[in-house]
Amino acid sequence: MSDYASWYEGLTAIFRKHPRLITALRLVTRVLTYLMYAVYPLFLLSLLLRFSWGNELALAVIIPGAAFVILSLVRKKLNRPRPYEVWNIQPLLVKDTKGQSMPSRHTFSASLISGCVWIYYTRLGALLLVLSMLLALCRVLGGVHFPRDVIVGYLLGLVSASLLLIFA
């Protein structure tokens, strides 16, 4: 994209005209983030109750845990800058982090958790996958990630979750 700053300003113009929308964006981002992190232990508890201490539970801990660590190491190694570091933009989400933008760990985690849930609880998982997309959109609208960061994060989360299908 030749001028990300202009594109971002156009994308967020309505938010800047209506400050309540910025407040709503921040609230939705926070709620979706906490929701995903609350769903995961509940999901593990459901597997414990359903399968006892079987392979399903062990894999639902090991695969996401390993994927999260690997993704974190890759982010650190890539150390891609965030939009507000590269372009002269005023992000809607307040963040002063430098680098480690690619891939989005919020989006990765949300799609990974949602994908894991989808394997065992299809309807709930489908809803969570849509909410994960909404979180990805919020991260771009908020100015803390480029679209490629959230797309890659989302897809890597799905690929990681699909490992449960392979090994379970």
C-alpha cells in the first residue's frame, strides 16, 4: 500500500467524527479479548468433564501452548513494526509497544481458541470464529496492526487448531 496513513484516516474517519465510537471500539476490543481468554479454561474444563484425563485434554493443552510459544518466538524474531511506528497515524487504541506486530498474537490466540472449541462444539466454535474476525478488525481499526498481521495471525491460529483434528 503506497499510503497507509491516508487509507487508515479514511477507514477511521467516522470514528474520529463520533468519539463514542472510539469508546465502543476500545470496549469491544477489551471484551472480546477477555472473552477469548475466559473461554479457553472453560473449554478445557468441559473436556475434562467429557473425557476425563484423556488424550483430548492433553492435546488441547499441549498444542495451543506450544503454538503460542512458537508464535511468540517468531514474532520476536521478525520484529515487524506496528502501523504507528511506520506511518504518521494516530491509533484509536492506545498502545506504545514497539515492534512484534506480525503476526497478531491477539488474533492468533482468538482463532486458535475458537478453532479448538469448534472441533468439539461446532455452533459455539463458529460463533467464536466470527468474534475472532471482529477482534481482528478491531485491531486494524485501532491502528495497532496492519491487515496482513491479523490475517496471518488468524490463519496460523486455525492451522494450529486443526492439529487437534490430526492428533486427536
